[in-house]
Amino acid sequence: LGSTALAALVRELHYVIDVDGASREVLADAATGLLGADRLPRQRSRGTREGTFDLRPRVLELAVEPTETSTTTTTRLRLTARVDPALGVGRPDDVIDALSDAVGASLMTTRLVRTRVRLADE
């Protein structure tokens, strides 16, 4: 009691995301471009309102690595998303949408796992 709420202490969210729809090389180039961009304007709907925000400061790290399954080859992404009271949260679906736009193809998320939550005091 009397302490800061746990949600207010969250600073980073780490994810592993498996996607289909583009080769590893194409996704690696798109991830490099995303991380090298000064701004990544995105739109999000909330009910009947449309809002624009900058995704770039919400993405701290984005790494691409291959992974094999028995039926197909997918690409594994490792995402570290920033959580900031002023900026908001870098959501994995926003990152996948930005990558889809960059590669010119619809990417399908086949697996999404949050692997770590980093708090302010860590």
C-alpha cells in the first residue's frame, strides 16, 4: 500500500515474434531501415477517432534471426519495446505493420511471446 503501481514501473517489454510473409533477408533490411529512421509515423484508431503517433522512439531494439519448423521456414524477430508515460508503448502489432509496409507484403504473426518485463529499478 502506498507504493507506485506496478504498471507505472514498467520501462521495457521484450518479445519474440515469429512471422511469415517475407524472407529473412528482406525482413533484416526492413528492420535496419526501421531502426535507422528518424521518425515512423503510424496511425491508430480508437473507437471513431484516428490518431497519429511516432513509433520510432518506442522501438529500442529489433533483431531478425531465422528459425526452422517442420512445415515451413519462418523468421523470428526479437523486439525490445519502450514503455514511457509520455510516449506510450511500442506495441508488437505496430512494429509488424511498419515492417509490412516496408517490405510491401502482408506479414502474418505465427507466434508472439513476451519474454521479459523490465522495471524502472532494474
